Amino acid sequence: MDILTAMQISGSALKAERSRLNIAAMNLANANTTRTMEGGPYRAKSVVFEARPLDRDFNTVLEGAASRLRKVEVVEVVEDKAPFREVYDPSHPDADANGIVRYPNVNVAEQMVDMMNARRSYEANVAALDAVKEMALRALEISR
């Protein structure tokens, strides 16, 4: 695997994890939103990742391994179909005739764990990029 390939793989992971982090932040920001433009409470969302083949063509030494080289991409953002949280609060402006308010199906603890996992994955890919950069610099020093 060459340096640009390693950077492309880690770069795709950085982009995907940034999307995951943004979605988790959006879910947390809307954890108490009872009205949306579509009507009803906010519905939690999550990202779907997919491993996709690299766009680069490998005809040389990596021919056998080339079919295994993958990058990651966000292919979809899906809504959580879990039921909304219902709270009795007849004074709330969005309460129904029985005084029940439907709140988003956002699990705050789950979103925080997702954010922590995204952050750690992001940091790991930054470390991988740093290692590739260091190897490239060493290769340049050797060639002098």
C-alpha cells in the first residue's frame, strides 16, 4: 500500500466519523424538541457506514490485496423507529387532550457513548495519518 492510499483510507474514516459526531450532536441538541417542521417530535437519527472499494487501480505488487482495500463512507442517515417518550404534562403547549406530551426518542446516554466512540475513532485515524506522514518524511530523508 502506498502513502496516498493510506491517506485516502484514513481520510475517508475521518469524514465518516465527523458525520457520526455531527448526527449525535444534532440528536442531543433536539432531545427535548416536541415540534418539528414535519410535525410531531424530533426523531433520533443515526448514520450507516459502508466499506467501499478504493477508486485507485492496483495492478502491481498489491494485486491480491487490492480487492481487500476498502474505504468507509456514510451511505445513509436513518431515523430511529423507537417509540416517542410520553410524559404527562397538561400545562405543556403540545400536550394532547389527555395531557400527554410526546418527546423525542433520543436516548441521551446512548448518544454520549456514540460521541465518545466517534471521537476515539477520529483520534485513531489522525494518529494513522500522522504515522503515514512521518514515514513519508523519513523516506525523503533517506533519499537525500
